[in-house]
Amino acid sequence: MYRLLPKHLPLRCKVIPVTHVAQNCSVIWCFETMRGAVIDPGGDIDPVMAFIDQQGVKVERLLITHSHPDHAGAASALSALLAVPIEGPHRAEAAVIATMTTLAARHGFFDCQPYSPDRWLEDGNIIRVGNQQLQVLHCPGHTDGHVAYFCADSRLAFVGDILFRNAIGATADPLHHLVLLHSIRRKLFPLGDDVVFVPGHHALSSFGDERVFNPYVSDFAAEEYEHLFDDPRFLQAVPDPGS
Ligand SMILES: [Fe+2]
């Protein structure tokens, strides 16, 4: 089952659900040059490779939003197969990567292999995909080193487990929940209501729709907590949320 975005975008994208939790792995490519990348190869590399071959995408790198097994479990294998580097997420993810094998066994990701990025990414980094480019946004909360990728030309964002249609990512405790709300409201939503995002699971949506309908991060819901983002005690607990 493939989910296809509009065909007119300068950055093309095919979403391929992988693993038993249907994680949205994305093959992206520049229509003009056919140069591309794979975002979050969590598993099931056969259908991913079949699509790459069938479409003729010249994959140049793997991009990781965060290091949970369903998102990064096949990064190592696909990197070796395609002879391309693994980039991301932010270096704050190192502790999560260290627990990948344990997490994978606990959650049934039996083919998961640990990996180490060839390059950590920083907030504001620009990644070229042929004639297109992605902006890196560090968006902690679900995990400390979680990043999102945003293509301004195609108004398209890849957000991993930060935000879903009508839901948000799981967090370890209430402080991380607040950090995640901050990432969504202060880092993602300012990109524009028209931006369509590919979440880590389930259906695509737009930031505009989530600002209206999402029970956690709608403008209405945020009235209850948004003042905390500027509270000195929040900034003391989280000195640099999303840098
Ligand atoms: Fe996750």
C-alpha cells in the first residue's frame, strides 16, 4: 500500500509504510535531476529498493528523524546496500541510539540493526536533494535529538513522531510533553498553514488542519499552556528547546 502526494511538486515523494507498525518511510527525489534520499528506513527494505529501482531515483543519502527502531532499524542495511551515508538526527539522540537493540527486542523489531550516523545534523542545516533543498529543524520532545525536514518549495515537511493527524508523539514525562508542544507550536506551525506533513504513522495532514482540529496543539488547546513557553522556569528546565 503506497500513499502518493500530488504529482506536480518539484520534490517528489512516495510514502511506503514499513514494519508491523506501518511506519511511513519516504522516498524523496528532485523531479529535475532524479537525485533523492530515503527518510526513516525503519525496515522492509525490499519494497523500498523495488520502488527506487522502478522509479530510477539516484539515492544519495539516508535521513533519520529519530532513532526508534521502526524509523531507523534498516538504516544500516540500506546504507550498505546503496553505499550512501546516514545523516541525522541531532547529536542529542546518542543515548537513544545506544538503547536501540534493547528497544527493538522489546517491541518485536527483530530485523533492527543499530547504526551510527555519518553526520549529526544541527537546527538550520540545509540538505540538498538535487535542485531542491530541505531545512533541518531540531524538534525535541518525543526524543531529545528528533529533527524534522522541511522543503519550502514544495510546502512539504517530514516530521517523524513529533506530530500526527489529530495526535502528537508520545513523551516520557510531563516536561518532555511541554517541550514537544513547544516544538510543534513554535518550530513547525510557523512554517505555514499550507504545509502538508508526512507523519511517522497514519495519514498525511497539514499544519493548518492541526491548528484547528488537533486536540493537543490547536490554537484553542494552546490557550491553556502557551504562556509557559515564555516562563523563566520552563527556560531554566529546558535551556535551549530545539536548537
Ligand atoms: Fe518514535
